[in-house]
Amino acid sequence: MKKISLFFLIISGSLLAQTFGSYGFSTSKNASLAFTYTSNSLGTDAIGVNPANLALNDRTSFSLRTIFPLPPINFATTTPLSVEKYNYFFGGVTDAQGNRVGRYLTQSDKDELNELLGEYDFILNFQLNYLSFAINVNEKVGGFGFAFTDRFGASLRLSKIFTDLIFSGLYPMKLYSLSDLDAKVTFLREISFSYGRKILDFDYAFVKNIYGGIALKFVRGYYYLSTSKNNSFFRYDSDNVIRGAWDFEIQHALTPDIAKNYGKDSIISVKDFSFTLFPEPAGTGLGFDIGVTSFINDQLRVSLAVTDIGSITWDRNQAIIKGNGNFTFEGYSSEEQLDSLVDKFKNVQSNLNTSFSSGLPTTLRLGLSYQLDQAPFISRFPGKMLISLDYNQGLNSEIGNSTKPRVSLGIDWDPAKRIPNIRTGFSVGGKLGFMWGFGLGMSLGPIEFNFATSNFDALVSPNTSKKINLYVDSKWRF
Amino acid sequence: MKNKKLLLILLPVLFISCISELKEPVMPSWDIELNFPMAIKNYTIEDVVKKQDQIQIDNTHPNKILKFTSDEIEKDTTLDFLFDNTLDMEGDTTLPVIGPSFGFDMVIAEDSLKIDSSTIQSGIVEYRITNNNIFTVNITIVFPGITRRSGGSIDTFKIAETVPGNQTKSFNISMNNYTYRQPPNQPPGQYGFGFWAKVSISSSFIGIGQNLQLFIKVKDLKYTSLAGQIKPFSLGTKRQVVENDLSGKLKEFFNAVLFDSVVVTLRTQNSIKGYDIGLKNLQLVGRYRNGNPPIYLLINGKNSLDTTILPNSTTSIKFSNQNTNINEFIKATPDSLELISTLIFNPGYKIGAMVTTDRISFSIKIEAYSKMRIQNAYVTDTLELDIEDSTRDRITKGNEAEIKTEIENGVPLTVQFVGYFLDRNKNKLFYFTRQTTQNLPGDTLINISGANVNSQGVVTTSSNSVIRFNLNKSDFEKFKNAQYAVVRFKLSSTNNQTVVLSAENRMKFKLSGRINYKIEENK
């Protein structure tokens, strides 16, 4: 019997996904292309990625995503350890007496395990897209898009200090900084209106035309928790004294319909709570997407977009919790000394009057696509093949975003009628590192079904993969 | 088409079968190294001596030096002789019966005892009358000086008897709660001091008859107060033995100490008015349990002292290390101290007064001040380790450890110490006072430099030492069987000179550690 032990699990899920941030929320098709989407996303897929693409031909002029006929399912798990590594580190070994005992970790084992566990992020992304549709009126008028989405996201990164201490110990003169400790939780509701159209045509220029697009987003924030600052550290100095400082700031806000926020002291549930689909927000904001796409020739197009420009102001039921101070620890000499040390950490204040703002996951996207089957150097090609290349650069570290740049390549092959589209792609960099996407897409009348994984390596080599995920969704076309 | 369906079914099965089974988790083990500060402690000598009854701080001294004090060896004696038969007295007479009635006086006395007044708590008058006549005799004896208050009147102690012819009568009569005061009209001269008895005899006989014998004894007297003149007599030899506080666990320490200033105080107290008390052959003797010959405190070269305790006084006589051998006496560290003296009551045969609550006491106290020279003084202590087995198991997971101790020594003593663990059979396991992990034969000692001092022995600057204790894997494993820890200190004063040990001298310890430890699941 298989035993599944989810060890340090990352789960991310989405329903009716819409791309958000540099790596976070996305669709089944995008997953199969290793999230290569800036220049090749069309119709509803272009919402949140590049509004200029709404003006491009998407085979049909109208596309819509609902929970029918196939409820979109996105299940993804990421563990810091592959099955192989898990069994190696935690599967034990057989000793001389035939007993199964824990493996003795050598220095290189410790270093490897420290690396695997210490740089691990717990991420939970869940998206509920109630409705999104895109309509391309004509080339002159352009295309419109609408989306109504709830997003819940969590990202927790424990400081590497903890695994360093567990596997390496405490060493003199080494700076143990907690600045890498980061926790973020958000619950946002977004209503977006997108529009894209052709801007310019060039007859004899280097480019054939330019499409432009813009999206306006109204954002309501229901929950926000963020370690907005953490400059805490300690060091065991050469005079055998541990010196350190803590300096942190936490921003916290939540809808007043659920609980009253008293900052560091407590959060008290409101009396007579009743569920509503439209609770009073704790914060509101406005966001923009802008993008351009240009056809260099019939085969090659280039896109540039900046999405989620804007911020949310949290000014209701909010608190800024700050703590700071210095400490020295010269050893445990008496209860009084220890109590005095603990008291120093109690210097925490709450500011319930000052509002704060958080950014949207602003992302710069650059992409190009090449229609290989129409390449002049190819005379005959089985079906159609679009090859895309993306560069995604998050400009902040909000939920779903990463300042680590990500480069990806995606191939979408439509071999023939009645044969599913075969998609694959590779991505490197970004928050999640290497990804090998693979998926299938097929059209049955007005419905397009997509199945994908963004970690095909988990199928090829399941024992060494740290990510296993599966995307399923559908899209209506008229 | 059939083959395609089969392939669709087989592919997932093949995929699943390629995934290795996740094994039941077993915690791995690994070594970690922790460097950490352990403690920083400041100790003043004052902190240490607060816990010692025998050491006080002389706050009057500019350097707040210490005073090592023996328990006061005190003998306290009450006036027992007021309750024994020492002061009994008797009188007798024989006389012919003359005529129908006659009287005479007699005094019941004790040689050299001249009682002016007394309160008799209890006592018995024993008398015997022998009538050698053939006729009956009536006899009345009145003691004018012995009275008792009874209600609103005063009773005088008296005896009245009728003795038939040729018979003897004996009687005991209680004298409880009578007081005695010598009457001013008591016949003086030949009768002297004593209880005056007025005797009256009557009979029917006319002429000179046969004699009458009268014997009176006042015995078992217990006085609550007494005034008068009492002859000198010995109260006996009194002795008091105490454990020597300047020995015991610190025997080896005091054995190596030469005090610059020691005071031996002989304190006497006598609450009796008028009477001196002689202390004869007063000795302080140090004795050993092993039967070694005793050591005597020599005062001015003699091992005994005669002195007199004056009436109603408290006196202190101080001796020093200049006129005694007290340093030698302390260094000899006897197990017990015995104070002996013979007490002579009223050696001057003086007149005085006393009550039963009067006390005579004498004591000796030794006070040594902490200006001293110490040369290789040893202090050894054995500690029983009360450590749970689970804790021992955890400790054995240590691979290697180093404890760094930075010492700022403001005490003018150089310290060398050695420490080791013993198993339950007192077999030596290993030295923990080791500065390397190689188990080198000579690597057992830790040295701490003494504070720097000036020519007067007063601390000028602290000295700094850094000690690193090193333990290896083998030590941790041996520690599992450790039941006792033995620590032995060797102390010497800085530069081997006389130094002033002050209550304000301090030592600062800063401990930090590095341990390489194996993390593994507890079995």
C-alpha cells in the first residue's frame, strides 16, 4: 500500500484561473507552456497578462470561462524534498543487527538538507473567478475583457536561521539575520475592465503594426497581513556575548464585518456575525494593466506589458504593529536576568490610527511568439506550431509575485484536426525555479478543454521531483 | 483502437508503479556544534562568607577584612551548693534537769559559715531528745531568727515536745518557706553565727535530776537567697568541649594559614555580689579523635592560667598571637577544643550575698583576621551527583566540548585546582580540569593567578586568566557512570606574602561554551 506523506507541503489551487503576478495564479494552458503567455495569450487568457492581445484574433470573437462544463481544477503540491531525497534522509538505514535506524548525516548531507529545507517557501494561492469573458468586436473597434475574481494568497518563508541552527549549530561572528523571514496573507476581490485595439499600421517599417491595450482594476481588500519590515538579527560576538536587535513591523487589516482589530493585543470577533458575499472592505485600491503587441511580420510578434500597476490603501480596521530594541545575552545566570531579557522583547506598540498601503503584484512582461509552421524556411509542417519566449520580472514581492526574473519557452503544437493540441514549455528562474510544462488541449464544438502540468519532470522522474501538479479547465468559444 | 485504450490505462499504472514508496519516517542523526555564552557571575568575598557562620566582616576595618571566629567555648555554672548539703549545720547539748522549769540558749552552726539572712526554700530540722530521768519532761525550742508569714501574722519556728522518762524521741520538721534573719539580740560571743534556739524545759521534779540529751540538726537546706560570710571552697573542675570550627572541612586550609592578627578573648562573668570566684588551672586544650597528643594554648609560655573573677562583674582579657601560640594552635587544627578550669568560691572569704539565679561563667573565643599568609592551603570537597538517567543519556550524546572560562580575579589568592569524577565504587573516571583532549598525564591542573597586591598586601589590580576545559567523546561516555565529583583547591596568597583578604575582593567569571553534540531520536 502506498503511503503518502506530504512533507512540508506547498499547495496552490485555483478555480477559473486568471494570470496574476509573475508566477502565481494562471490557467491550464499557461501551465502547459511553463507560464509562457505574454505574447500568445488571447481572449480571456489575455486578461491580466497583456490587454493589447484582446484585439488579436483568437479563432472566435467571444470566449468565456465558467465552471461549466468542466469545473476547473488546479492542484499543485510542492515539497522541499523529492521522494528520493525524503527516503534518503528520513527513510532510515539498516544497522548491523538488522534494525532500521536513522541515517547518520554527514557534513555534505547536512548541507544539502539545510539547503533544501532552509530555502523553502510555503505558498498557498487560491483564486475564484466568478466570471470572465472577452469579446473581439472587430479590428477597428478592438477587444474587450471583463473579470470578477476573488484571490486568496499566502506566502510564508521561515528564516534560514532555523535550519542553520538545527543542522549547523551556532557559530561565533556569524550574523544570524531574520530579514529573510517573510509572511504574507491577502484576500482581495478584483473587478477588471480591459480593452485592446490596433493603434498603428506600418506599411514599410520594421514592424507591421502595433496593438495597444489597457485594463482598469477595482480592488477591494478583505484581509492583509504582511511583515513589512524585519531587520532583526543576532550574532555571537568574539567576546562571547550574544548581541542582537529586533526591529520589525507588521501590517494587518481585515474586514470589520468579521472582527475588530486591536493590533498586538487581540482580534475580537464581531457580535451577530452574518455571512455576506459583499463584506465591507478593509482596504480599497485601483490598478492598471497596459500592454502592447506588435507584429514584426506574419510569423513573429512581440509583446510588452506591465500589469497590476497600483496599490491598495488599508484604512479601515487596520493596525501597524512595531517592535524594536536591542539585547545582549551573556548567559543564564539567574531567573531575574532571563526575565529581564524576555521583558525587552515585550516592547511592542500598535498603531491603530495610521493607514498603510500595499502594492499590487506589478509585473513587467516581455514576450515574443513565432508561428513556426508559417516560417519561410519551412516548406511543409504537420499542423501548426507556435513557439513563444517570455521574460517576466516582478517588481515587488506581493503575493504571486517575485523579484527574481523568470525566463520561459513554450511550444503549442496543433498537429491536425481531431488531434489534441500538444503543449510543452520550460521555465527557469523566478520563485519556483525550473519548471517543465506539458499539456493537452482539445476542442469539442464550442468548448475547449485543457489538461496540463507545469512540472512534467514529475511524470518523467517522479522520485526526484519536488513539484507535482495538475491543471484542468475549460473555455467556451463562440 | 483497442490497443490505444489499453495504452491509456497502462500509462498511469506504469507511472504510479515508478514512484518509490515513501518509507516510514525515521529521524536521522547528526552532529551539531553550538557556541554559546553560559553565564557571567560576579562574586565578592562578602557573598561567599554570608553563608558561613564562622566568618564575619569587620566593617570597622578600612579594608572590611574578614574575621574567622571559633564558637565561644563557654562554661556556665549555677550555684549548686545552695541546693546540696554544703550549708547544713547541727548542734547538740547534754544537761541535767534542774527544778520544775528552766531555759537556755543554743546555736546550731557550721564552722566558718556566717549567715546574716537567707530565704529557705526547703529544709528539715531533725531533732532527738533523750530523757534519762524517770519522770516526764516537757521541752519547747523556739528559733527567734526563723519566721514565716502566715496570713496577717508572723509565725516563729518552734518545737514543743513531751518526753516521758527514760525515753528518746526523734522528729523531723519541715522548714519550707521560712526566712532567716539573725536577730539583733542574738547572744553574741561564744555562740557566734548560726541558728539561735531558745530551749525551755519543764517537769514535775524538784531538785537536780538526771541529764537530758538534745541533738538538733538542720539539714537538706535549699536556699533561694543567702547573705553572709561563707568560707572558701571548691566548686569543682568544670569543662566544656566543642567541635573546632576552624578545622573540619577546612582543616587543610587552616593548616596552611599564618594569621597576622589573632585575638583570643577570655571572658568571665560573675553575678554574685561580694564573692570572688577563682579560676584555677584554666586551660584551652585541642584534642584529636585519632588519639594524637593534645595541643595546649600557651599563654605567656604556660599552658594554664590562674585568675579571679571579681564579684558582680563581666571582664574580658584579650591575648594575641604575640603572647600566645595561637597561630600554631590554629594550624594544628585539633578536632575539638576543651576549656577546663577549677572554680574556687569566695577565695578571699568575703561577705556577700547571692540568689539562686546568680551565674558564674567563663569562656574563650578565638578571632582571626584575614590579614594572613597562605601557603599551599588545600580545600577538598566531594559532591554527590544527583543526575537522572535520562539526563545522563543525553549528556553521553556529546562528542566534544570546550568550556572557556574567563576569570578576573580580584582576590589575592593564587588558586590551583583539580577536579575529577568517580564512579559508585569511587574509581576515578577522568579529570574534567583538563585543558586538552589528549588525556596527557600532567594535564589535570587549572591555575588561576592571584590579584596583584601592594607591600601591605592590599589588592591593587585584578589578574586575568583564561581557562579552557576540554572534554572528548570518551569523557562523555564515562560521565554516564559518574556518581561523585571531587574538587580540590590549593590556595596560596599572592607572591606568598601576607595579604589582606577583604570582603570587597571580587572574582568575575565569564563562561562560554562550545559543544559538539549528536542529535538523535531518544530511545
